[in-house]
Amino acid sequence: MDSLFLFICFIKNQRKYFISSFVLIFFSVPLGYSTFQIIYYEKELTGVFDILLEGYINVYVFIAIMLYGLGLVKMLTEKK
């Protein structure tokens, strides 16, 4: 019972990393599209639009994966 309580306390401390990573993955497409629109405002990019937009979406997904990994590493280091 005590080990379950300690595990739940560790999860609560790192919850912000896990939740923010899932929210960032969920909103990666709208964030990528809005970032793309801000950076390339009124530029004609017909041939490379899909490639550049996919790159911005992948950047947000990569940041979310890094946040999740950071939360996991912090949880494992605090556990020891």
C-alpha cells in the first residue's frame, strides 16, 4: 500500500509534463498551421506548402515527446 501511495505522489509531481505533452500533441496541427501562417504571411508557396506545414507539425510533436521524456526521467530519478 505504501509503495502505491509513493508511486501516486511521484505521478502527481510530474503530471504537468505528461498533461502538457499530450495537449501539445493534440494541438500540434493547429499550432503548426498558425505558426506557418505567421512566418510565411502573404508568400506564394504553392509547391512546398505541404512539406513546410508537415515540418512545423513534426516540430511540435517532437517538443511534446521531449516534454514527456523529461517528465519520465524526472519521475524515475526522484523514485531512486
